[in-house]
Amino acid sequence: MLYGHISSYYSASANSAHSWPFLQGEICTDVCIIGGGYTGLSAALHLQQQGFNTVVLEAERMGWGASGRNGGHVGTGQRAGQETLEKIVGEERAKILWDLGLEAVDTVCGLVDQFEIDCDLKYGDLHVASKPLHATELREEVAMLKQKYGYEQVRYVDRDGLKEMTSSKRFYGGMLNEGARHLHPLNYALGLAKAADELGATLYEQSRVISYSGKDEILINTEAGSVRARYLILACNGYLGNLEPRTAGKIMPINNFMLATEPLGQDLASSLIRNDTSMSDSLFVIDYWKLSGDNRLLFGGGENYSSRFPSDIKGFVRKYMLKIYPELENTRIDYGWGGTLAITLNRMPHIGRLQPNLLYAQGYSGHGVPTATFAGKLIAEALAGTAERFDVMADVPTHTFPGGTLLRWPGLVAGMLYYSLRDRLG
């Protein structure tokens, strides 16, 4: 088990036991980054390549938050669908966002290759329809992506075709995306940390930021030290807390949960997911799953909106898994864990500047592996003087949750209960 991380399959199978010191005393740097997840680590390594000196301050351990606990899906496009984006920003800007989403996947793969990150990188995603109407929508989406966006790595799979791809009989069709990827998320995060370190970034763990202030120069304070920096990047996402009230109301932290079964025999594993793709369903409260490098089923299902996790996470998630794969009734569950992510109202990331030298990126809404990695790259571009692509993402409207941080919880719970009811009743 990786020291300092929660108990999960990912921490139990982590590659690296490397640790970094906590910050003591005062130091100076070009860029200070708060948060040691995908956003912060990607920003650090890209900034180092641009010639900046960077410091990363992580409250726990590198990759401790959602970056080390998620489903590991590396999806194409944005979290919001292209039809939705066309309504929000227009067709021309939606096409740019689609292309940036493809580049985000390429960025992840490029970093894995460049820095030789051992993270079980695999190919393909199968998104399946939980209702007949959803199958029609997926068929139409495939046609749109091919005809309008020129994307040829996707195809529709009808219900008969699904029988050749999964043993589950719950679904009415699917969209196979061969341009998507999936991976071991914690090993990927640890690989980014190692790469940033090797490029000269200074990383600190157990260094929670308690405040910051300043304009031309920013002073960032932890309990045991401080950093003076020309630039500050907020990369906290679902763990922002009360650190920055100006951005907190744009995101809603929610909890999502996963399990890992015992290692499965090759025949059983192949029957669940025959092509070893990642999979997800079309429910509003989405289920998602994949096979690990050692043939466990890694399954994510269920979420809650409180400050507490269920007392029995394995049992909480297992009921969702058995709806899809009842043949796993007698399969041992070895790990169950949860994590906190941040969603936005329109499911698009919230990226921007609070002042010329204070940038942030958050609210990846379950699409964080590629989008957060890419956000770090765009932040580095912006600080290096090329802000056009950063501004494309920053210009996507992000609305404040009704009631701000005070009333967002009851509003979200009411909305989620409504959509959960729709999932159950159709």
C-alpha cells in the first residue's frame, strides 16, 4: 500500500514509493501551483519545459485526490456532448473544442510515451445505452461525429453486436470509440510527478496552503512555510474548500465510489469486456468500468452529496455492478474506495484568471484524466505568452450554482434525486 494514500486497488498496485518533503521556511519561484493532481503536475512539467521555475504544494501526497482514485477513462471530446456545445458556443467554437479534446487524449498518450510512465495504458471505450431511446441517440451521435466532425474512429454497435463485446444483457446498443484510452490513474499521476521532478520542478507534500495574497508578487502561506511567486495557479478542483471563494461557487464537490474484484480468470474477464475496452452506461448517474492490468473488474457506481462516504463502500457499489453482471454474485470484492470530484452546471471545465498572474482550472465533471492534463498544458502556454487556446476554454460560460456555496448542496441533491428517479423509471 502506497504510504499516505487511501486504501484502494490503485494504491495497492502503485509503482512508486517516492515521497517529497514538506515546505519549511520561505522560498521564491516563478510559478507556485497549489494542488498535486493532473492539473498541477501537468502545468509544472510543461512550465519547466518552457523555462519557468515551478513549485508544487500538495496538502497530502502527489495524486492523493481524484487524480489517484478515478475510473481511469481517457475519453475524447469534452464532458458535454457536441450537440450541447453547439447550442452553448456555436458550431465553429464547438468544432475547436472537439479538436482540443482530441489533442487532450494525444497529450496524455504523449506524456506516457515521453516519460515512459508504466500505467497500463489501453485502447478503446464502449459507451452503452441503458434505454432504447439512448440507443437511438448514440446512433445519431455516431453519424454526426463522422459526417460533421470527420471523426472515423467511432462506430455504432447494435444490440446483437453487443453480444460479441460483453456478457451483459442490459443494454440496447453502444458507441465504440477506438480513439479513447484508459489507464491506471494513480500510476499516471505518479509518473507525471516524477517527470516534473526530473525536469527541475520543486515538489512539496503535506504542505496545505492556508492563505495567499498579493498582486504583482503573490505570497502563499502554509503552516510551516511560505512561497513568493510571480504567478499562482489554483489546481485544487474538488478539494478547493474555502481557499478561494471567487471560484468555489462555480463548482460542486460530489463523491463517487469504486470497487475492485479479485483477479478474474481470463475466460470470465474476456466475457465481461471482450476487447478490453473501458465501458460506461448512459444513465445520468453513470456507471463505468474496465479491467485492470491483472484482470480485476474495476467498477464505479453510485455517488453521494454529503461530507461522508458510505460505511460499506464495497456493498454500496456492488449492487450497481450486479445489475450489469449478475454472474459476479459470488466474486470476492477486494477493494472499495471513494473520492471527491468537482462538477459544473453545464459539465464544462471552469478555466480562467482571477488576476493577470493568478490562473485556475477546475470542474472537470468526470472527464478529468484528459481535460485536467490538457488544462495544465494550456496554463503553461498562457504564462509563456500564447494564451489563445487557454482563452478558448476560458470563454466557455460557466454559471454559478444557485445560492453559491451556501445553498448549492440542497439544490444539487434535489436535482440529482430527480435524475436518479428518471434513471430508474425511464
